[in-house]
Amino acid sequence: MHPLLLEAINRRIIAKKMKRRNKKRKLKEKFYATWLSIPSLLLGASKRRFIAKCRKTRQRKKIEFEKKCSADWSSLPPGIIETVAEKLTLIDCLSISKVCRSWNTVLGEEIPIWQRHGFPWLLVSGQQNKEIRTCISILENRVWELELSEANGKYCWGSFHDWLIMVKDLDSFSLEVSLLNPFSRRQISLPSIWNFYHKMVLSGLPSENNFICMLLHSQYRELAFWVPGAQSWHKHKLTGQPTQPIEDAVFCNGSFYLLGDGFNLWQIDVKSIYSSISEGYDGFGTLSQIETVFHEVKRPEISVFQEILQIYDDHQILRYLVESRGELLLVCRYFSAKQDVVLETWNFEVYSWDYCQSSWKKVEDLGDQMIFLGKCCSTSFSAKELGVGVSNSIYFCNDPAAPWWNEWDSDHLKGISYRLGFNKADGRDWGIFRLDNRNGDLFLFHGDIDNWAYTWFTAPSWWCCRNIPVIGRS
């Protein structure tokens, strides 16, 4: 291309650019001149409207973006929420139950998957004439008041999970017995019994209508059984010598285990109880065809602590049978009793039942298990599953020195510390004992020796999700 022609084209392009630039400059000058001519008040109002419009636009776009990119967690199917909750600790379940109302509704339903889970609580004694019972949530240090008009005039005789065993003293050595769920308010009446028994043991949840109640006699090796639908109790006498009463009993792996004198065990398969009752033994008759197995157990090796206690004449042992994750445990509580009434606990030892060798094996470590000891109810929980609590430990309270005493027959114990001149602060009858406590650390005591032993029971997780705020991890 000729150089003169190329120079002419460049000058024309430059001229067009300058023309457009001058045009934009004039438009800007006209725009600023127009704005400067607007009164300041009107200008400020227009500016505010413009900013508000921009803000609304941003908010609308943000909401639309969140709807596109995020899920509506409240609309999750209940099955998914239950599956997630099964993988969490109970403390975490309490937390996610507060996410939204729909999650709280799912986790707060009384469905079978949740009925066997919960938190350990204590039911305060000495309130048999009240419609409102005091309960202590032991792991969160909180007191609850439960309205239980059904329990008015009745003593608590023990528990099984979230069910309470209630007793009404009818005088004339007769007792009215019932099973009460303080959370669902369901109640089951049992036939009356004579005031000769010191403990009742259940084989399953009463809500499943497939369980057996067993009574332990206070003076003899005599048992009494009741099944749903029966009109009366069925007695059975254990044979053999000596004839001392059964100290404790528990249900484990399809059988009742009864602790005799020393470390010996009686084993009764529940199937033989059902078959014996179904053969037509009626009234308060004797069930002679129940199959029982007696395990004569050699006494475990005496520990150094037991040897020290044998030097003193007033040392004694309370024995408890506890079911823990399918394992049968024997807990020995070593104590001295002031005036044969007030306990001073000194040590604990735990043994596990060896089903193959029919012997007790010393347990040095409970792992993540927590044992809760009580005269009428002993149970265990997993600190890992709960997400709170002290693992490898035993929680105990002020049980009576004699296991066959009952609250309604023990009015003489009220005010015992004052009459005997004891200092309540020096008591060793209530606290937490760690099995790895080898340095002689002091126990943690919170009890009152003037009160009858409180009763351990389970507050179900569905009720806790409905009513309890999030518990801190301590």
C-alpha cells in the first residue's frame, strides 16, 4: 500500500477516536452539571434510595445462591437422622436435637431404638408422701422435679432401665407392688406380696410384655416369680446348705444369677421358669421343677487390702452383682460400720465371671465402663457412648449395712448421725471410686447418711432430647 494512503487512513482513525472521546467528555460535563444543579437534600435522598436498592439486590442474589448451593437440613428423612444419631454419643445427640424442630421431633420420639439408651439418674428417697419426686442428673449436676401422682404414698424399691419398682405398705405385713415408668407414665400392677422380701429383679423391659419378676426372701433361700398375665406369685425354694438368704441377684444372658454365701452362684434359666409356670402351678404354690445350677466357687485370692482389713474386727463386705455388656461382674465393697448402721467405705474390688471355668477373675481395669452401685439396682454405662462421665470408675451411695433392709422398715435410721454424734462431712458412704486410683486419693463425697439410699435409674434419651438443654463436656 502506498505510504501516503496509509498515513491518510491512520489520520482518519485517530480523528474518529478523538471525536468519540470529546463526545464522552461533554456528556460527563453535562452529567456533573446536572447533579450540581440538584438540591443537596434531593441528592442525598436519591443516593440513599440507590444504596438501599443495591443492598436488596445483593441480598436477593445471596438467598438465591444459598438455595441453589445448600440443602434444607430440616427436611432430612427421619431414617437418615436416626442413622446419624446411632453413630454419635448421647451428648452429641442432645446437641443435634436442638438444630431444628423437625430433628427434635425425630430424636424425641418414643421408638424402641432409643428406649435402651439414656443417662444415669438418682431418685431421692424419703418422698413417699409427695406427688412431686426429686431426681438428680448425676453427670450434669442438675436437679429435676418430676410430677408423679401415681407414686404418691409409695416407696421406690428399685428400677430396671427407665422403669421404677414402687411399693405401698399396706400394714399387716402386706405390700402392694407396681411398675411405673415416670417418663411415659405407664403403670403395671402386680399381685400383692408379704413383707418378707428385700429385692425384686426383672429379666426385661416391662414395655415388651415378655419379662419375669423375681423376689428374694430376706430370711430364707426362697424365691417368688411373676409373669405378665399371672394372678399370683409362684414360690420356689433353693435346696442345699447352708440356708442363708440370697444377698443379691441380676439377670444376664438369659438367666438369673443369685449370689449365695461367699462367692457361690445359683443360675436359673428363664426358659425353665416359663415352662414350669405353664404346667399349671397356680396360687402361691411351689415351682419344684425349675432347673437350677449351683456353682460352688473357690474364694478368689486375698488382696493385700483384704489382709489389712482382716486385722480389724469391724470390717465387712457388701457384694453386688452387675451386668455389664453381657458380662457378669461381682463388685466387693469393703467398709466398716459405725454402730452397725453407718457405712465407712474403704475400697472396692471387681471380679468377672468366667463361664468356661466357673470361677471369678480379678478385674484391674473396666475400660470405658462406669458402674453405678445400689442396693436395689446396679447398672453400668459406657463413658464413650455417653460422651461424659468418669470411665473405669464406680459410683456408689449410702447403702444400708445389711442388704435385706427396706426403706419402709427403717424409720430408726432417720437422724442417726445426730444421735450418734457423727460428723456428716467425714462420711465415706457416697462418692466416685476409680480403679486406677493407686495413690490413695480421697473419694468425692456428696451424700447424707441420714437419708435412705437413693435409687439409680435411666432417663431415656428421647425424654432428654425433649427436655434437657445441651450438656457441657466436663
